[in-house]
Amino acid sequence: MVLDHSPRLDLVFHALAHPARRAIIRQLTGGERNLSELASPLKMTFPAASKHVRVLEGAKLVRRRIAGREHLCRLEAAPLKDATLWTEQFRQFWETRFSALDELLEEMKQQAEAPPRKP
Amino acid sequence: MNAPAKLPALQVSTPTDTTIVLLRSFNAPRKLVWEAMFTPDKMRRWMVPPPQWTQSVCECDARLAGVLNIAWKSAEADPAMTLRGVFTEIVLHERAVHTEVMALGNGQIVGSQVEQHEFSGSGPTTTLRITQTYVSKEARDGALGSGMDEGMEACYALLDGVLAQGW
């Protein structure tokens, strides 16, 4: 069954699903960091760290600004503070029910539209 | 066969401290959505029980003072959970309000709320707005947070940690 997820929340949870990206978030709670500072404790190359930062940027969890040769990253709290995050499970519970209702309604419509059978 | 029109996704909102509003559209006229919502043999199809549970009772009389009586059983308990209520307002195919008391098999009440259903739209699509009103903010928040699985818990624990650091 296809659930109608919130694409934005999917991005947030996908971004949080990788330990390196969670480590980056933890580092950024200490304030703005450049990419090299983020990469070194992860024992990661600059491009690898940059790739993870891109995923976090995609989920709007991190904002990157370029100052001279530095890529400075900082946390964006809004997606995590959003109340819909903790209500997502409730939403999915109901969406499961409503998807089942969609299927049922299709059947009911087909039955209603079917021509009466001749005896 | 024509593909059904793409309708907006389910919206959940909390306009006041004690309410939850669910807004969802369906590719069917109001009369059909009403029947699907309130006819027992139809309700069994969409009131998907938790894993390992089955619905053992489903009575619904969507008329003024009509009774709602639903029960689920598990391998351990019959009933494992009951849902009982009374319809307090009915405007056929437009509006239905019923009370709802959820209880465990031993009778312990675990939730009490009022559910208001509003059906709008003319023609082939219907928008259903369900407003759930709880007795307190705590009860409302409990309902919102229920059903959280471990994966979500882990995410929230992480977020709590992050948020605690001064966001």
C-alpha cells in the first residue's frame, strides 16, 4: 500500500538516518563550523563531508554560506521544531485508514455504476 | 479506466490546545463517504486494527442518539479494547458528532473524546474534516504521540538532545 508521506519529513528523517550526519548536527550545535572542521573528527575527506552536508541542506537542517575559501555551515532549527514532526506517526496512522477508505470507495463506486444484471 | 484525480494529502492540525483536526479529500460523493464511514460492514474495511488484533464487534447506528460500539480482540484478551459512543448530532451526509470512550478489556478507560465529522463538496469529490476534542491538552498530546515506534523514539531522543543544547 502506498502511503502518502510528507516529502519534506521524509527528507528530514533520511538526513537523520546516517550516523555521520547526526555527528555533523551534534558538532553544529556548538555553533558555525567550516567543512574541514566538520570533516576531521569524522576521519572523512572534504568531498565526503560536503556530500553529507548537501543531504542536510536538502532537508533544510543545515545552511551553508561561502566566505572567501571557507564553507561555513550552521544549523537550521525550523524543520525540527516543526510540530508536524512529532505528529507524523499519528498522521500516518490515519493515512493508513484513509488509504483503505479510498480503496473501499473505489469498490463502492464501481458497484454503484455497474449496470443491473438481467435475470 | 480514468485515473482518479490527485487530491491533496491528509492534513493534521491542532487549532486549539484540546483539538486535533484531520482534513482529507476523497474521490467519491458525500453519500458514499458517509456510508463508508458509518456502515459496520464498511467500517471493518478501513478501521485497520493494530497487528495481531481483530475487530470482534462493530455496531454503528448513525442516527440521533444512535450507538457506536466497537471491540477488538487479541490472542490474550477478548475484548482487548473497546470503543463506545453515542451520536449527539446528525445532519445526513453533512455532519455527524459522536462521543467516544476507549477502554481496555478490563474496563479501564484510556481515552475520551468528541469526534465531529463534516462532509463538504458537491459532485464526485468530498472533503472530510474530522475534529477530535479531548478533555485536556495532556490527553490531546497523548493521542498525538501514541503509536510511536522505536525508530521514531530514537529520532526524537536525538532531537531532544539537539534541542536541549540551546536552539
